[in-house]
Amino acid sequence: MSGTGADDERANAAPGEAPDALPATPGSLAASLTATVGVTREDWAPGVALIILDGFGLAPDGPGNAVSLARTPTFDGLWDRYPHAQLIACGPAVGLPEGQMGNSEVGHLNLGAGAVVKQDLARIDDAVADGSIREVEAIRDALARVAGAQGDVPDAQRPERDKDGDGQPAGGDRLHLVGLVSDGGVHSSMEHLQALIEAAAAAGVPDVVIHAFTDGRDTLPKAGAGFLETVEGWCAAASDPAAGRRARVGSVIGRYFAMDRDSRWDRVQQAYDLLVHGQAPHRAATAAQAVRDAYARDETDEFVTATAVGDEATIRPDDVVVVFNFRPDRVREITRALAEPAFLEVDRQAAAPHPELVDPVIPPVAVANYVCMTQYKADWPYPIAFPPRNPEVTLADVIEATGGTQIHVAETEKYPHVTYFFNGGIEAEHRDEFRDVVPSPRDVATYDLKPQMSARDAADAFVRLWRDHGPTFGIINFANPDMVGHTGVIPAAVEAIEVVDGCLADVVRTVTESGGVCVITADHGNADHMLEPDGSPNTAHSLNPVPFVITREGLTLRGEGILADVAPTVLDLLGIEQPKAMTGQSMISA
């Protein structure tokens, strides 16, 4: 929790009277705003709470719709009593390609920006389509470096060899492509991986190794074998033994281990040991066989345990690594493990082939040549293929510029979304921005085993901050429908939604009793579509619209909108003029 704790000037204004605007914070994004406080409504609200029911979509009733199966007296009562509509949360409406499901990162970016934000997926798709991905500086330089290790260059410019004296090359002639192999389109893209494989072949890279993280959350639970067969086909096409060039999949592991984002370093350790030391409980001749073997062990894609594939394929200190995930939150930990100097959360030498040769005081050297597809963290030094294009202005900027106080609350799983993503890809806090992160449960492997997660604590934290600060604006995310929906366990998802419904009652009561207004919506669907037509589990997000409710009677809303319309609606309720950069439209028509 943080913030300056300054009094909210809005609270000092007389009812029905707009408070004076305060100067923007120098040096912040807010300083460039021209937004002013003006009475655009006679009944402007002293405070607005934006409540995100993550993964809560609208769909016809059915056995796979946990939202309709759940008992939700609070939500149902609000829907019946107050003005409501539905919002599109996928595809071009949120800056994604047609037919692409939305996700939490995309959803919160659009919610906070008040404009359709063209997503990294679409930007990279364009570069793949026109071939310009090969000319992206970070990628071009990475390919040139690894191709040059075997090319016609002076010995002095080549990476050193045999640094550890074990007779094996220390690296430099191997390119590692690391990321999620999936067509889910949430964290990565198969087309992006294919383009990188083909670019490496064209550049003459002698050894291309793919370290495949399997999905099963944003795709069907057992789609991974098919994806990897496709990738192995691309590798075969890119290989040319006569020219001394090959491409292959070197390892397979589920995203549960490799893409953790909640500091469960024991999981990340298993991924690190596989990628760097080749240590794994399983081995397979091909990547597709590795996943089929996992299915025989009753492991679905998300939970595939570490498997080494084919010949030795480890990441060596002078090798080049390109991580092709475009979404940052779930590759930050593996990036730290692989590339951060003197990183101690994982044991870099425990699984080393010759640990007795490693200095026990000085940790092994991290990967020196590491490229990120997008910006994974603002202050990291690694080359970025596609640097961020942040929204020009966000709702949080406007609240700061007009002298307001704001609170941002979520449990760990969704905390980056109500802060970093909602604030337009900016980590820094605004003036008078109070945050509270509630730890997500760490005593269960999957959230179907604890559907309540930390919703109750998150609601309590929000209520406390609302009462303490009387904010102009507040946002809270309830993660349960999404996180439990991803498990595919419908009874657990039903319980999760019912828990959230009870928490929703407390938040709405607190806000409305203070004279404030609640705006209730979601960032995308998930728990509303948990069965495939054949009855098999669906663990991915849905393309369904999401609800939109304003707890103020007498308003007339447009019947349908998009997520970018939410921030303009909040400003409309607060009586704040909408900045020109916010191209969304208020949902309030009268």
C-alpha cells in the first residue's frame, strides 16, 4: 500500500458543485493533459468504483456455463435494478486480430486507456506478414551474432570456446527460441515462432533449438502434441545437413513450471535445470512424443513435467536466447532465472554436470545474449524486439491531473493488471494512488482446490481503503472466475463465482453508502464457456461479451459497447471532461 495520503479535494466540494482542478504533477504523464474538471452531469458522483469480475462473460445457460450455474443473488439483483449493457472484449474491439479471444492484459489496457490499444500480437503479426520482422534490430543482431560464430569472421571476434575445460564448446553458435508453443494467442503466436525459425535459417544459423512450453490453459488441455508436430515440421524444413544447419525442439515443459508469475521458484527451478543443464525426469526422441508420453502419465499440457528431447540442447553462457512470448507477466521469472546476474532465487549450480568445479561463492554467469520479444520490465537492460507503445493517456493519469485520489486493489494473480496494465504499461505510482496487493494462496497446486482464493481479503482491503481515503476512483479485480475457470473444473468455478458474488455485495454496499457509484464489468469471458461441444473441458477464454452495470438509477445506456468505453463512462460519472486521446465513448446516452 502506498500514496501520499493527501486529502481528496473532491470530498470538500459542496453537493452538486464541481471542485476546482488542481495542477498536474510535474514530470508525469498527467502534466501533458488538458483535461479540466467541469460539471458534465448535475448528479456527478463523489467517487466511482470500477469492479472487475475477471473471466465473467455473458452466454446462454448451459452445463458448461459456470456463471449461469452459480447462485449470484447480488449480481442478479444489480442487473435487474440498475442500467446495464454488454461490452465486446475480444478481437478488433480491443486491438487484437479478428476472432482472437481477449485476455486480462489486453482487457485492462483498454479499460484504463479509454481507447482501443493496438496490441503487441497485432503489431508483430503485421511484421511477420510483410517480412519486416527479419529487419527488427534486436532480432537481426541476434541472428547475426549466432550465425557469425561459425561464419567467416576473425577468430578474435568469435565467442570463446571450452571455458569450463570439459571438451565441449562454451557456446555462441546456438540460437535458443524460448516460449509458449500454442495457438491461443494470449502469450505467444505459432506464426511468430515459425517466422523466427525461417529467419534463422535464412541467416545461416547453424543450430536452432526451441524450448517449448506447453499451454493447456488458453487452448484445449491436450492440444500440445499437435502443435509440436507442426513445429517439428517447420524445423525439418529449415534444416540442411549438407550446409551444416539444423533446427530442432530440445526440451518440453508445461507452463505451470516455466511460466509461473507468483514467485513459486521451485517450479521455475525445474524449468531452469531443464533448459540450462538438460536435467529432466523424462526423455523423448521427439517433442510430440514427449507430450504423448505426458498424456500417458495423466499430465495435460499445462502440467507436462520436464522432458529433454533428442540430442544435447542446453543453453550455454555465450549462446543467444530469444524469448518469443509477447505478453510479459509470465516470462519475467524465467527471464530473471536465465539472464539476471547474481540471481539467487534459483540454484544455478545444483544440477550442473560438474558442480564441484563451480565457485560456491560466485553464482554461475547468466546468459549474456538475451533478447525479449516485447518489454518484459521497464528497467531491464535486455534488447527488445518490439518496444512498447503505451497509451497517450489513461484514466489514472486524468484522476491525478484533476487532483483526485485513487485506490488499486487485487490479489497477487491480478495485481499487475490493476496497476501496470491498467495504468498503460507504467510501473510508477501516481500521486495519491494507494495500492494494496493481497497474496494469492500458495498452499494449493491449482485453484480448483481453493476456489475462494483471496477474494474475501481483497474485498476487505478495498473496503478499508475506500473508507480511509474517500477516493475519487477505485479499481478492484476479483480473479476467481478466470483463475478457477482455467482449471476446467466446473463445480469449483461455480463455487468461485458464488464467493465473488458475496464479496461484490460488500464492496457495492460500502461504495453506495458513501454516495459513490459502482461500475461493474469484466475484462474477458472464461467461466461462461467451460465445455466443448463434445463435452470435453475448455480451459481457455471465451469470445463472449461481458456485463456492464452502473449502480445509479435513471440513466439510459447504449445497449452495446467496448472495453474502451469504460474509462470515458467513469469520467462522465465524475463530471470530468474526457481527454481527446480517449477515443472511447461514454456508455451513458441520457
